Amino acid sequence: MTVGERRRFLFLQGPHGSYFARLGGALSALGHHVFRINLCGGDRLDWPEPAVDFRGTLQNWPVFFDDFIVDHDITDVVLFGDCRPHHSSAHGMAKIRGLRVHVLEEGYIRPDYVTLEEGGVNGHSRMPRDPTWFRAEASRLPPEPERDPVPSSFRRRAKETIRHLAATMLLAPAYPFYRTHRPNHPLVEAAGWGLWSATQTRERRLSQRTLDKIIPEREDHPIFLAPLQLNSDYQLRVHSPFDDMRAALRFIVKSFARTAPAHSRLLVKRHPLDNGLVPWRKITRKLARRYGVEDRIFYISHGDIAKLLPIMTGAVMVNSTVGTLALNEGVPVAVLGHAVYDVAGVVHRGALDDFWPAPAAPDAALWAAVRRVFVNRSLVHGGFLSEEGLAMLVENAIPRLTAPAARPATAGNVTRIAHWR
């Protein structure tokens, strides 16, 4: 396929909001053919242009999808997150047919970037984890450009999510077999957010009280950070040995109790988009008591992660992109699952028990090389949470989507092995 050739794009589910509709409109304006399959009412709301509705079961989806891509001569598939059941199946069928699959996700590097990678993201990324390959690739690339911050609004994200969930519920009869990839029914999630909102004042006060206690004492009591991920996060459920975040937190606390220096502390932080259905404060306290470290483990629901990371001794997570924020600050990082930044010399790659006593800082030059490759190969500048950010994303994604097919990255005879800690 040559540059400038008109292509036929099929859009599946995107991030909540108008981004996929805007991107499809921009591609159409350039002369490309654009198609869309809606899986639920929220998809219909987010894509106001004509589309095809899939109303069948997940079991029937592969045949429906294959018929669609063949009948419409689809050349490219665009989707958000490659682990959702419908997307995982579509990805496999598209691969069999030799189509290009463009996967978007929250940015590997945050803020100000969104991931857009051909073939898969995170644990499915084609990029090797070999430091030699990253250094060689980075040496051929220009320096990472300096860019102004992208405006964002959590309120906008919440509003778009609520609208999507409401449309999904209201139009549920039109999609009788659709089941969200999220672990809870939308009504349950809505109830969780309602209860969480009612406790905001108290939670903020408790969090600040905790920070006021432990931060001034960090010279004598170094602090490790454990940022929680969402139970609905497929990076946790597919690309790690844990079924949910409870199991991961138990593993972290148990290891901390066993080998962390006796004077050190562990700070567990709630994910900012957690809906409040899981009582993380109670769970953290219970685990701390179980392993005899209740005086050394602390929990906060609120706190600016960008301000906390520079004063941390280390950070432990499953595969959260908080890891890249920590690496930007030179903070030692240990990951427990597959992460695209899980590169020897960048993160701790041994057993977690060995991390607490001797957390090693990342190789700054190597991390800069990894970042440079990410920005060039896998990231687009912009964001989902503002008009300015959306406009940037549309403009910057078009060249990536319409460029000639990328060759899979190679690094000699590289073998990727799951090294669960």
C-alpha cells in the first residue's frame, strides 16, 4: 500500500467521548473510507454518524466481524485497548486477514501523550525489551521535542464517562447481549461514585493528615510508594499473574513485611478513577495487621502523584504507567507484571524481596533512550480531556494511521519471558 492510497478504516470502541468520531471525520475528509461498528448504546452516543450495530452474542462476534471486514474490503482497524473481549477477538481475525490494527491506550508516558501503536500495546507491544536495541534505535532519532503541557479536565472525563454509561443502560434493549468489559454493572458503578462523592471531604482530610505525619520523617523513615490500579484495568488482569488488585496488594505487603528495612514505610495510594466500591483503606489496614507491619504501612486516597514521587525511595506496581512518571524523576521502580518499560537497567528485574533493601536508580541515559523511542514509535501528543488536547490528537494521529505499514521491531534473537516476581 503506497503513501496517499485511499484506505478503508473500521473503528470499534474508543475512549468515552467524541475522539473517535472526530478522528474518523478527519480521515474521511482526506478521502479515506470510514466505517464503524457499535457494540452498545454508549458507542452509538459517541459516534453520531451512520454506523452498523452488532446486536449478537460474543460467541457470534468473530463470524460477524470477519464477514464485515471482507464484505467492506477493510484495510485498517482502529480500537481502544486490545484486551477487551470483542477487541481481542477482532484483533485476531484482522491478523488472519492481514489487516493493520491500530491500538490506542492511555499514554505510556504521561501526561501529554496518548499511545497509538500498530499491532498492540503494553504487553502486546511489538517492541523488544532489550536495552541494546533501545540505545541503537534512539541514536538514530532526533532529541525528544519540548512541548507545552496539554490542558486536561477530570470533570470532563467524568462527564463523558457518565454519559456513555447512561446511554449504555438506556439503550440496553437494542444490544441485548452486550456485556461491558468492566467488572461491575453501570448502576453499581454509579452507586459507588455517589457514595465516594459523599466521603470526599473526610477522605481528603485523612489523606492530608497521613502525609503531614510521614513526609517530614522521610529522612529517618524512607517511603516506598505502591500506586493502586483499577480492577477493571486489563493491563492488570491480562498482563500480570494477578486476577485483581487485592491479590497484587497482598503480594506487595507480604514482601514488604518480609524483607524491607525495619525503619522504612510503605504508602499505598488509591487510583484517582477508582469508583469507591472496593474499601481500599480497610483492606490496606487489614493486610498490614495480618503481616505485623501496621505501624509501617499507610494509605491515602488523595495526593498529587507528581509531588509525591520525587520524595519516594522507590515505587512498586504491577504495570501502571505511574512507573514512567517515577522513572522521569529517577525513582527506582519494581514491576510485577508485563510493562512496556520493563527494560533491564531501567527497572528492577529481580525478585521483589530483593528490591526493598537495595532499590537501584534507573540508568538515566537508557531511560532517555527508551522515552525517545516511545515518543517516535508509539505516542501521539495530545489528550482526551480538553478541546485543545483532542484537536492535537486528531492532527497528530493522522500521519501515524496513514503511514506505510511499520515493520515489527527486532533485536536479534530476543526472547520475551514472563518473569513474575
